[in-house]
Amino acid sequence: MPLHLSRRNLLAASALLPLGFHLPAMAAPVNGPYRVGAFTVTPLRDGLFPLEPSMIPAAESQAGQALLKGAGLPAKGPSPEPVNAFLIRRGDRHWLLDAGCGTVLGPGFDRVTAALAAEGVRPDEVETIWLSHLHADHAGGLLTPNRLARFANAELVLQEREVAYWSDAAARAPAPAALSPMFETAQAVLAAYPGRIRRISGEAELAPGIHALPLPGHTPGHMGVLIADGSDRLLIWGDIVHSRILQMPHPDWTVIWDTDPAEAITTRRRILDRAAVDGLRVTGMHLATTGKIKRVDAGYALV
């Protein structure tokens, strides 16, 4: 079975739109790089994903339509959501957080390698890639179109629970339909990097000043990365939200790709509360910028 997901599979899974869909011109450009003390964090835009309200089922409502219209989008969507990876540098060290879609999700993506080249980094120079989780839009870029490792010398670092889940044949059958195509990509990634996968458990130091922060629910081993230098901090929270427009005011609205929706809601509220109380600057794989969190009514806003 080819690694590239067919249009039929994508539609059957309700996970993606037809590959020829055109995004609105208002889609935000890449914002950054960001400074965190001596660290430089550069977002690498892999593409823009057309998110339909059906992918956040509670958004198929008057409230969802109002939010989309208020953002200048069609009431029935889609909203163009960024797909980011991040290059993190300090001195002569550099690390990669996630790798984008590669060719797995069809045309319009696979731009991380070119973005790295623009920063003067070749794939064979990347020594370590931290993965927030193994969904295709985060890990597909680790593979060439013929399933080989794109990063010839890189070690992959993931939560132990993430590796265990996607490696478990028994986990696939009961998984939501929207997750079924994801298993192929995750297993292809694990197979392409034999002997180069380092498993961590819970909170762990990834490098001096950089720590893994477990954020389970979206996937069992989903994690964020907290970068700190002195009083300056940035949390890259992975997929805590897929739509700033819809999920910040409604943190209980889940996406069809959540492995455990209830846990995803609990984790989202916990980290949004922590960010609001601690004044954490945040960004993510589906945010176009950084900001701080404030509480607004029963939800939150990125300021």
C-alpha cells in the first residue's frame, strides 16, 4: 500500500479534504523567529490545512458558524490552519521539533526541508528530532516518498507511551475511523529509524534549558516542549488546539483525531489554566504566532 494516502481513504476517514481544495487568501504568513533568552526558535511552515467544522464536530453549530464568520471566514468553513515544525538553536547546537507532513498528505505540504535549507541546515546535519506525537502532519516529513529516512543521522525522541501505542496492532481496531490512516505513517516512521529512537517517560530534560512536558489525550504520548532561559520561557504545546478560532473560546470542543477526547479536554484546560496563571508565552503546531493566554468568560484567548 503506498505511503501517500489516497483521496478515497482521506475522505472515508473524514480526516482531510479533497486534495485540490484551495485555501482562502487570508491565511496568515509565518511569524517569527522567536527569541527565548539565548535560544532562537524558528517556525518552519509546512503548509496550510483546510480545517472543516466537521473535524471539530461541536463546531457544526450556530456558535461555531458565528465564530468562523466573526473571523472573516465562510460560516461553514474551512479555516486555514498552519502546520508547523520548529527549528530550535542555541550557539552551534540545533534541534528540530516535529517534521511536518512530507508527501503523506498530498500537494501543498512538504516544505520543511526547504525551510531548513533557508536557515542553512541540511537534513543530514540534524542530530536530534523531538516529536510531539506521531500523527502524519507531524511525522510524515521524516520520510522520503519511498519510506526511507529523510534525516540520515537524526535520533528521534518520543514519549514511551507514544511508541507503544502506535506499535500495538491491537490498538488499531478500536481506534476512531479518523485515526486509521495515521497508523500506517506512524509505523513507517518507526520502521525507517531502527536503532535511532530514544524513548522518554514523563517530564524529561531534552537539552539544557529544554524540557518535555507530557500532554496526553490527543494521543497517549502527546507532549509539548518548554524552553526556558532565565525568566524567559516559551511553551510549544503541540496540538493542544487545532483551531484558535474555535477551541480557545470552547476548550471542550474536541477534534476527530483525539485518541481520548475526555483526556484531551482535561489536558487542554489544565495547560491553558497554567499558561494563564504563570504568564507563559505559548505557540503550537497549528498556531500562526506566539502569545499569552487570558481567561475570557468560560473560555480563553491568545493575546
